[in-house]
Amino acid sequence: MATDKQKPENLSVEDRLKSLYELQTILSEIDRIKAIRGELPLEVKDLEDNLAGLQTRIENYTAEVEDLKVKLAREKEKIKDSNNKIATYKEQLDNVRNNREFDLLTKEVEFQTLEVELGEKHINEFQRLIENKTADIALTKEKVQDSEHVLAEKRAELEEIVSETRQKEEALRAQAKEIEPQIDAYTLNAFKRIRKNARNGLGVVYIQRNACGGCFNRIPPQKQLEIKMHKKIIVCEYCGRILIDPEIAGVHEETPAK
């Protein structure tokens, strides 16, 4: 449990800068661990999304095939019904009493014959579509098998790397959480924002050879003196990173002015 003296508002700027640099060191180590994993998490996610898309495609194709089979069965029933009607009308033609009845029955036979031809055309079309969709399903299933094989390999590779680094990363994250309360909210938020925008993830850097340790632009002597005094938090006017003197970072090549 932190005492009042340990609260950020009661800590000196120097203490806050030390905590900030310690936090940066921990987060940089976490970044290094993530870099070891490389693009594997993204590759796994892309493979999972692709696999889900293929499986959805199979489901859609299967639903389309089932719908086509229903339509096929319906057309066969229509043809059967038309053939029954044709047979009935032809029987009635043998017993017509006048030309009017003959013409009406003949037209009915012709109409039902056209219905049969149209139904057969639809059946051929549906069968062709079913064959095509079935082939698409088979091809997509092959892609699913290939994708599952690659995904399994990538998952195993990622799991191996994660298992090797998980414990260390968790310990580092726990340390980071312990340090954050030692930094005032304004400075901490600014640090996180700078880190997010920095290419190398560095939000705090120390002066190296009279220059910013982040962008390597020269720091004026007067500003260097202010940084060594630890009286306020100073940022680089070029890259926006928080600047500290080497002493805060535990680097003793340069002896700070007293």
C-alpha cells in the first residue's frame, strides 16, 4: 500500500523521471518480446479469417445445392403432372363430339407438352448448376484442408514462442503496473502518447553526445543544463520525446553538473 509520500504529486521530478525511465525500460523489453514473435499473430489471425470464409462459402454452396434439389424435385412433379394430363386429354380425344372439343383438347395437349419441355430444360439447368456447385464444394474443401494444415503449423509455432516468453512478459507487465502509479496522470498519458507515435516505441530518452537519444538532434547547452537540474520535465523540440540526463538512466560516462 503506497503512503502519501509515494503518491505522484508528492514525488520530486527526479523521482518521477526515474520511474518513467524504468517504465520505458520494461516496456521496451516487452516490445522486444513482441518483436521475437514477429508477424506470427497477424498471420494466424489472417489464416483463421480465411478459413472461416472458406467454411462459410461451403455452407452457402451446400444451401444452394439443397435449394436446387428442391427446385429439381418440383420440376419433376410438374412434368409428371403434365404427362398425366396429356394421357387424360388423349383419351378424351377418342370420344370428342365436335370440332370445338377436339380443338380445345388438342391445345391442352400442346400446352402440357410445352410444359414438359420447359420442365426438362429447367431440370437440365438445375442439374448442371448442382454439378458445378458440388465441384465448387469439393475444391473449397481441399482449400480448407490446406488452410487447416498451414494454420495448425503457424499456431504451433506461435504457441511455442508464446510459451517461452509468456512468463517473462507477464512479470514485466506486473512490474509496469507497479511503476505507473508513481507517475502523475498527465505525464503518464503524455508518455504513452509519445510512445505510440514513436517508431521505436521510445517515449523517454537520455542525452547522448549532447544530442537527443531518440532523433539525435543536438540539444542546446542551456537546455542540457535544465535537464540535468531535474526541476521540470523537458521534451525534445524536434521529436517530442521526454529528455533525461544519463545519470537518471544509470549511465555514468558523463558526470552531471552539480
